[in-house]
Amino acid sequence: MDVIGDFITILRNASAANKACCCAQWSAMRAGIARILKDSGYVKDFTKEQTADGYAVIKVFLKYVNSIPAVTEIGRMGTPGRRRYASREKIPSILGGMGECMLSTSKGILSGKEAKESGLGGELMCYVW
């Protein structure tokens, strides 16, 4: 099961349907992706909540600019069957620096810019613009 791919699909579908927020099962990896999306200005906020059944969920509040979703495109860079890795010198620039890529590094989930500043490479997970 592709946890990252499922989360990206939930975000993409909710954004296309002009939903105010979307929910997914909580995981530290999803929280790391949501943090980068918030820091980069693609979502308003995210919270960790408990359902009535006692399960933890991550609730992401989507951002719109003049009724246009802030997340224009979001996608997976690697898959569970084909991982993609990049050294710090080869971290891709998404849309000429206008987008953001996310990496799984030894210091946790980082954006491409944070990874370059820290001198870290890692597994390329997803991109957004």
C-alpha cells in the first residue's frame, strides 16, 4: 500500500472538488508532508484529531486564492516498487524554483530547499506547484 500516494490523491481530489478540508489516517510521514505544504503556502493549516472510534486522523485545511486552489499540481516522484534517490547536488528544481519537492532524509521529511541547505540527500517522495 502506498501511504504517500493515497495522501496525495486525497489532497488532489479535495482540491479539485473545492472542499474546505480533507481527512486521512494520521502518520508521521503524512504530517511531515502537510508541514511542508503549510510552510510553503499551499495549505492553510493541518491538525491531528481523534475520531469517535479513537483513531488518529490528520485534517488538512485547503487554501484557495480567488476560488482557485493553491495546489495546482501534486504528484508522486517515486513508487514503492521504484524508489528514486537524489544526492544534495541532484535535488530537482520543480517548475524553475516555483514548486517544491519533498524528500525523506535522515533528519526526517524535508523540502528540497531545506535538504539543500542542510547538505542532505534522500528519497524523492513528491512534488507540488
